[in-house]
Amino acid sequence: MRALLIGCTAFGLWACDDGAGPTPGADAGPPADAAVEAGPGDAAPDAALDAALDAAPDAAPPDAAPPDASPCAPPFAPTDRSDGALHPVGCGLARAGAAEAPPRGVVVSGDSLARASRTPRHAAADYVRLAGAGFDLVWLLVTWDGIEPTPGTYNGAYLGRICEQVAWAGEAGLDVVLAMHHDRYGAALGGHGAPAWATPEGLAPAPPGADATHPSVAAAWAAFHGAHVPAFEAAWGRLIATCAGAPIDGVAVQLGAPPDPAGDAARARIVDALEAAVGPVLVFDDRPGPGPDRVLTANAWGSGEAPGPTDPEWLRGRAAAARRAGLPLFLRGVAGPDPAALGDALRAAQAAGAGWAVWHDGFATDPYALRDDDGVPTPSFAVAAERIWPLEIAGRLGDFGPTIDGGFAANYQADGRAAGLSRFALAGRGPFTAALEPDGPFEWFSGYDPVTDVLTVFVDGAPGAVRLTLTPED
């Protein structure tokens, strides 16, 4: 095996190297000693790379990978979503060619809770900027009280604004997940979501972070399941009818609600109605359930569900639950009170192999806003956006993220999908020296395109567990 390093341009010259070392471990570290930098006289294996590139555009059918014997083999039906659409593959998410592409999302308010008129702060250009910053998914918050402020009366202007936001995000190339928001059940308890008319009177407000175990919140949910499920389902029906045909990619019908047969049946009917209107969608739920395109989700911040954004025991528990169910794990609301804490939270999420949506692009409506009231990015925006990120993985992606030396490491099961090509967006952090462990018995090389700032890694065959390490060059 040899290591190669050559200057490059898009589909022209490529920087190629490989490394030797021990079997990948759990902790990131520098490249193995055997990974050495070659001199300018070495030649890149252009013929091999050209062949890989020629085969790359979706040459591998969605089921080209060998059967996954790990606990991540999903027990549910295969995806109904079209090629190119995000869908579960084992415990990851994939697009065309079954190359995994973990989503990097941002929570966006579909309306402004700080404005008396509730008019949204986002315009079409804001979604274009989010896409340009590297985000690829919008977790769009919707509230029941916005849809139905009084019993049986629907706010048409609100419904139209939500659908407009969906359209703008879709036009910018972002996946859109409609997420009904229920913080502390609703405004009557000091949160957001359910209308006051669907909340029992006389309940004490719940403190920030309270979940369904708090007495007031529990009483509100009990009343909801006893009397208000039909109204909730009808409100969703009105939203679906208004947004029929909109580019909706996923839905979180009602997260954090205690299990209840009537409520669970209504949630299933809401998903069916949405798919009848817009086509197959990803279903984000905090409880595993039957059917294709399921994603297990958990609230990583701001709820009693999670002790803290980096709590290792809680995170390991959620990751284990996802693996047992054969589902991808998606953490919504990953945040921190300062950029350093946000970085720790995102690093922990990535180490668990989870996709995430960072809280919150709300234009200074809370302490965790990614942009201020004028739309200017805060320091937290850069922490979320300027990360080395796997654009697609030719195999099963495991944990990934920054290393202590300012580099990056990713563990994955290389299985030959997508013609063996994996791509990583480097967020302007390069140049790097790439190393892959273990050393053989297979060929591999990497190439960097400075125009797109994307590193491509080609692995020949299906060698199984590999670890890519990027080390900053001096």
C-alpha cells in the first residue's frame, strides 16, 4: 500500500493517500505511524478513480449492499419514498444509491410567538441561507393553538403561512419535517402548543423543562385523551388539506404525549392522511412503531426527557433503543447556552451516530437563537454550520466528529455501495492528511476538490469496519 499526495481540482488532479494501523478504536487519534506522505514524483491512480467516478451516479441499486447482520437490520417494510429522498437504511439515513447521508437540521418556528400577529420572521432568502450554510433539514414547528385558537375556528392566515414556509424551504433544497410543538403541553401551563380551551382550568404553570410526568402536564394530557383527540386530529386535517401537494418530507405528529390507544390511533390516521396528500413521508416518533420510514427521535435539550445535552448515560440509552428497534436516531433541539456547550452537545450526538436538528433558528426569540433579531448569525450559528460533515457514506455510518487535535474521524462499515465513494464536506477546515485503518487487504485512496471543498474517499470492495481520520497539515 502507498500514500499519495497531489494537488487537485474538480475531477482533475487528486490528493490520494492511505494509511496502516491497528483495528479502529473508540477514541479518535492521529494517523497510524505507517501512514507516510509521498513525494511529488508519485502518480495518482487515475484509471481506478476514473472508473469509480464513472460508476458513481447511482450505479448501485438501493438494495446493493449485503444483508446487514447487525441489530440495525430494520424489521419493517422497505421505503416507499422515491430515489433521492431521505429514508432509513438500518440505523442510518440514506438518499439515492443507498449511500448514507446523516441529516444536519435546524429547528425553525413556523410563526413568531413573540409577535402579537404571530407573523413569521423567515422569508424565502432565509431558507436559501440555511441551505448555503450546509443545513439540509428544517424541523418546522407548528402549534395547535395557531391552527385552532378557539374551538372549531381555524386560522386560515396561519395555515397559509405555514404552507408558504414549507414551499420556501423546499425551493431552497431543504427537507421539511412538520413538527407539532407541545412544550409543557401548551400556553396555559407556561409553554407552547395546545390551546387554552383544550387545557383544564386551574392547573399550576409547569416550570421550563417539565415533561409529561409533571402533575399539571399529566393532568392536561389526561384531559386531552379524554375529550380532545378528535379536535386535534381535525386540526391536523385542516393543515394537511391546506398544504396538499407541498414538499413535506417528514412529520412529527405529537411528540412527548403519554401512550394512549385513542391518541395513538389518531396519530396513525394523521400520517395516513398526510401521505395521501403529499406522498410517503418520514415518520419521526419518540416511540418505535410499525411501518416503513420510521425514525426514532428524542428531545436533547429543554425537556425533562434529557438531563443535559451531553449526558452520556441518557444518550447511550437512546442510541441503544434505536439499535434494538433497527431505526435511525434523530436528536431534535440539540442546543447549549453558549457556543462551547453547543459544540459539546453536537459532538456527543455525532458520537452516538445520531442525526440532529440544532435549537433554534428563531431570530433572538430565546437565548439559544442562531441569529439575532436582524437575522445576523450569532457565534452558535458557526458552531452548527462549520462542521466537517459526511455528505454520503458508501456503507453503514457509525460515530463521527471532531478530534482533539482539530481533525476529524469517522467509523463506518464500508460495503461497496455507491461505487465505494464516500464524500465529506470540509467546511473550509483543510488541508488535511487522510488515513484509513486498517491497512488492507484492499485498495483505497482519497481526493480533495478545493472548488467544492469536498473530500472524496474511494474504498475498493467491501472490507467491513474502517476508520477515516483527517489530521490538519502543518
